Amino acid sequence: MIIRTKAYPRAALIGNPSDGYYGKTIAFVFDDYCAEVDLYETPELDLVPSLRDHSCFSSVRELVEQVGLYGYYGGIRLLKASVKRFVEYCDAHGVALDDRNFSIRYRTSIPNRLGLAGSSAIVTACMRALQKFYNVAIIPQELANLVLSVERDELGIAAGLQDRVAQAYNVPVFMDFSRKHMDEFGYGIYEPLNIPEDLKLFVAFRTDLAEGSEILHSRLREDYNNGVPAVLAAVEEWAHLTEVVRDAMQNGDYGTIERALRRNFALRCEVCSSTVSPKNRLMVELANQLGAAAKLTGSGGAIIGIYHDDKHFQQLKELFAKNQIEILKPHIVTAGDTQPEVAT
């Protein structure tokens, strides 16, 4: 029996990067790409390498290209850390695990290191497979925390909860990371919401901007911990913009949403200027040239924006193509936490 699980890339509509700083965000996952994990019982525990983990190259140029795309560590470390944290979670909660072994492998089509939460998608899919294999139930709030602990605590990757919450819930979520609530319960206030179908969203990205989220968050964390006034004020404003967008979606006020997206990006440039590269700025500026509101959807390399109609989308597509930028209309996942596929 093969257990097959999936998790999807995340797009932050508004509020990021305040999620790691007691802020508020709205995010969703979309199934145009996915990370998949296969797990099946075997005599020994085996973590099977994927394309991103191989160490044999046709030339030094291929090695340089692969490192640029995937970094030095690939995805096996994500699986290894996920299994370790899962076992520790079960031990801490008095959940007895049987002594069966398994083989586990992953594959992913999510564009890598572009702020689309590709790493946490692999971890989330892995956790879902382990839950199915051992028949362990974990509520979405705790699953998001567990996935974050894999990257932040086990692997030392600076990150926030937003990506993992969206991937754990599998629906668009309004997230309030209130310090009081976080301190009391260990997770935020998560409110599933509907994104109107006539709110025309696009996601665009380029593949030559591979940069881990740790670069943004490590610098922002330092400023936040040091109490830099501009950063503290920015976190409050990002949270306010998130509330504005939630209300505007309910009222069909899409002009307000467009203004909020533009302000979110401008504020990002004001307090995180060193982590907004010229090519990231260019994506947003190109969208602005055609009257489309846009902002970074994660740490960098991808943007999210609003287009007006199909003609407008085609104009964006043509302009972006001239600048090596891909664009898509994201198919938003609304199914909630799904059951794993089981193949024999």
C-alpha cells in the first residue's frame, strides 16, 4: 500500500511579512503546482533522494546551475527533520507508534526558493503521510506549528507561521497572530474566508531570483527585536491593511484592495529595502505600468496582483514574457484538509 499526500504553494494576499511579528495576514494555497510525498511500508527506514538531492553532475556548470536553483541541501533534510519532529510530537503527547518501517520519497513542481512556500509544502505533505501511516490525528493549528518547528527549530530556517497555516487548512485564511493569543494558546486566531471569484488575481514569478526566506526574515527579525520604530510601525500598518482587505472583500470594494496591495509593497520597500532586489521591484513596476496593483507574495521572486479582465491579463502576460516572467491565474484551493490518496 502506498500513501500519497500533497501540499500546495502559498500566496500571501496581504499583510506579509508581519506573520512572524504578531501581525495579521490573509493567504491561500493554489493547486497549479504541488509537492507530493509517497510513503510505503518497507523492512528498513529509507529516505529516497529526489532530483534535488543528487550529487552527480555532467559538468561543473550543471553543478553551479543546480546549486543556484536548489541550494546546497535539497529536500532530504526536510524529510529527515520532519520524521524526527513527528516522533518527538507523538512522544510529547503520549501517542504510541508501532515499530513498522517505511520508505518515503518526495517530488515537487513548485518553483523553488521564490517565496511560494515550497519547502513547507514538502514538510506538510510529509506530515500528512506520517499521520496516515501511524493513524495519528493532528488539528490544523498544531500541524502548522509542527511544520514550522521543522524548519525554524530543527533546521534553523527563519520563517513565520503564515505559510504553514494556509497549507494546513487548505482554504483561504485570515490570520491574527495576536501576541496575547499566541502566548496563551501557542497559535493565532485563524478565520477561514472566501475570496470572491470575481476578484481577479494573478501570480507571477521569475526563476532567476532564487533566494531563501531566511534572508528577509533574519534581517527583519534583528530590526524588530531591536525595536526599530519604523519596523514596529510597519508591522502595525500591515496588520491594519489586512483588516481593510478582509472588509473590502466582503463589501466587493476591489479598488480598496488594490490600494492596500500597493501600500503593502511600498511599506515593504521602506523598511526592508535591502531585501527587495531590483528584479523584484521590476516585476511590481511592470504590473503598475499596466495599471495592475501588485506586491510580493512571499520573501521574493514572486508577486501577486489584481488584473481587470482577460484583455488586461493578456497584456500583462506579453509584457512579463519580454522580461522572463511567468504569470498564471491561480486556482485557489477551497476543499479544506484533504485525505491522503492510497494506492495498492
